[in-house]
Amino acid sequence: MTSGTIRVTSVCMRSVVGDIEGNLRSMLSHIRESRTLGSDLVLFPELSLTGYSMPSSADHPLPIDSPYIGSIVDAAADHDVIVCFGYVDDRGHISQVVTEKGRISGIYHKTHLGRRESEVMTPGDSLDV
């Protein structure tokens, strides 16, 4: 990365609700491809790992120590990129994770839920930067 310059890849992908393994395979492929293109930061959509469709998304929560999440953390480290991705956590939050250098550096829990989301999901309680 050149000083002052960051190359970003925004991934537009079709995540299938509940097909965590398939979504993960797609995400790992995008991470590999993004790095070969010189990206420093790879951004995935909301609930990219678990899939987005309310109310069904609530049926597929993952703990933060899930091997699926670990695979993304490892891929980010292996390809020396920062990755931001979404999933449903095991407390019912719509969560967005930032991972870099082989660790999770931040997690945001969506605070302002839409009508259908608020019927099945738990709102976050902070807007950390």
C-alpha cells in the first residue's frame, strides 16, 4: 500500500440464507481475487456469511469463535488484507466484523433495525468507531 492510498474492493454477492459453507467459499474466493488485484480492504454486504432474509436470517446464528468466522480471519491474514463482513451472532444481532492481521479488530451490532428486522433481531446499543 502506498502511503495515503488504499485500494478497496466492495463485493456484491448473493448470500443464501443458511448456506454458510457456500457463502464462505464465495467469500474466500473474493478475498483471494481481491488481493491479486491489489486491494487492501475487502468489504462484504450485511449478513454476507449467514445470508439476509427476514425473518429467516435469525435462524442461523453463529458464535464469534465459529470456525467459519475463523476461516475468514485466517484468509485475511494469509492475503494481508483487511476484511469487513456480516453475520448473525448468537445473541441475535446483525453484526459486522472487521478483521486484520489474523485477529478481529472490531465488531459492530446494528443499532437501527428496520421493521422486519426488529421483529426477530436484537438491536445493538453503541455506535463505536
